[in-house]
Amino acid sequence: MRILVVACRFPEAGGKGDALRAFAFVRELALRHDVTVVTTSPPPSGKAEAALREYAAVEVRPVRVVERVLGAAEAALRGRPGQVGWMMPRTSWAGVLELASGHDVALIVTVRSIAGPLGIPTVLDHIDALSLNMRRRADGPESLPRRLAARCEALTLARYERRAAGWADAQVVTAREDAGRLPARPAVTVIPAAWDGTIAGVDGTDRDIDVIFTGDMAYPPNRVAAEWLAYEIVPALRRRRPEARVVVVGRGAARLRLSGVEVASDVPSLADYLARARVAVVPLRGLGTGSPNKLLEAASSGAAVVATSWAGARFEVPCLVADDAEEFAAGIDRLLGDDAGRDDLARRARRALEDYSAARTVMRLEAVLAGAAGVKSDERSVGRPTG
């Protein structure tokens, strides 16, 4: 197949969730198909650009800030989400349309990247339901103006997701919860997040961090989780283990001003810190959507994982489940006091990662793409919106 991948963020191995997923998909699909990537974001580095061009033809259509601002304003006037106008202004979409005719099927990475029908079979990978994400942000810890803006965007996104579904022949998402919040037609296939990195051994001899939490702390669900860890979970743990070493690692972590834990902000490699941890925690309480890659990262590092039931339900990866501070403290204490049990849990989690390899998940995506490409053009034209 000739596959056109449309991504508002530049696909890269070390990027955010959608960029990381897109890169893994492109790399695996390129083994059997001709892939072209069109993106409105410039490459973050020459290395990232070279890595993507190794697998696909790449069309970078960078958008100036003024064009993004005008695109967002136009989207608002037309009743569309501001995110779509910002990420895929009309001029950029015109360039995507020019490329579409030379391909058998298109893969759109997030609803932010689609601005209308493409005229070829189209698979829309939502990653997660953005309308649900915005609804949860509206109830989250951010300032009142941000919450109000998120509430308005959630309503607009819900309408837009229904409209975008009309332009697609198939939909993909990472979690069942998100699938249930999206239009049922065309069919929604759950393809979970994939683990695309290395898998470390389970050896506790050099692990000098008792508990670790990682993530981009600019993302509100991560920020809330870090604060819950520092101010409720860690005090409960210290009543059991006063000497426990707890580290919060990630982009923007220093801005949280946490007490009672060590903070490593904007480090070159999260993996290096995870490789030193005995226990990794995922105290996310459903403020976000989709699937938390940090659970797979932790399992791959050889650390044993303690996660909320919300986070644990996203993957069939063995971990201890805890939903309040005392349960987290008890689970961490149990693992730190039982080397053999902790190593056994870590080994079982590491084995489970085989089911989440990029190669396996792309096989499922490939079937969806092939199914969409096999739909007759007259069938695709029925009932499709034109604007």
C-alpha cells in the first residue's frame, strides 16, 4: 500500500505520546509499504529528521505563528476546535490534499490533524478522545479561566469528533474507555500504546532509588499525581520506612516545589533514572485519557510497579494496584521488604511487554488500513460531509 501519514506533530522516537506512536507506526509500516509523512511541525533536531527520513518520504509544511493564530481564530468563528485551527490551518490542509491523491490510504494522527475529507480511504487514530480529555481538564486543578476554556473546547471537540468520524473509514484509539466516548461509526478499533524501547534486566544490586515517579510535569494529571505522591503517599510510606528515598523526575519537575522528595528536573534520560529504581509508581487518578506510557517505561526498566486501578487497567501488565495513599504506602513497603517478590513482579511485567511491542501493534493497524483501503470509492462517498 501507499500510505500517507498526516501528523500535526513531527513523528520522533523521543517525542510526546502521539509523536512517539506515529514514529513507531511509520518505521514498522515502512518494512512492507511505501510511506509518506506530511507534518506541520518542523523537526526538533537534525537527528530526528534523519531518523524519520530513513523510513519514509517526509513533507514538512511548517506553519508560522501568525498563521496558527489566524487558523485558531478562524476555527473558533466556524465553530471548530481552536486546537484544530492551530495545528492544521487551512493553508496547511490544502497541502495535505495535494498529496492525498497519490496514495491508497491515509492515517491521520489525532483529530487535530484532520480538517475535512481527503478523498481517499482514511483511518483516524484519535490516540485518545480529546473531548473527554478536555472535560476532565475542566474539572481539574488549573485556574478558573483555563477550566472554562477547557469546558468550551470539550463541547466543540465532541461535535468535531462526530464530524471527523464522517470523513473516516475507520477509527483507532488506545483505550476502551476512550473508544466508548467516540462515535460508534465507523468502527473503532482499540490498538494500545506500544513499547518501543529497550528492556532492562531485573537486577537490584545497583538500584539506589527506592521509589520513582516520572513524567512531563507541565501536564496537569502528572502534576496532580506528583503532589499526591509528595504530600499524602510519601508521609504514609515514611511512617513505615522513614529512610525511603523517593525521587520525582521529569520535564518541569523543579517548578512543582515539592517537599519531602528529591526532584530531578529536565534530565537528559528518564531511562537512566528508572534503571536505578526498585519501585516505580503511577499514581494517576483518571484526570487524563488514553494510556500512560510511563507504566510501560517503568516495566521495561526492571522496576516493580504500583499503579492506580485506572492506570493499571490500560495494560495487561502485572503490577500492584492502589487507589488511596495508605494502599500505595502499603504496596511500596511490601515490595521494598521482599526482594524476591519484587523481582518476580518485575520479571512478569517485563515479559508482558512482548504483547505491546511496536511490531505486534502495527500488525493490528495494518489490518485496519488494509480494510479501509479495500472500501469502494462509491461506498466511501455515501453520507460524507463536504465541509
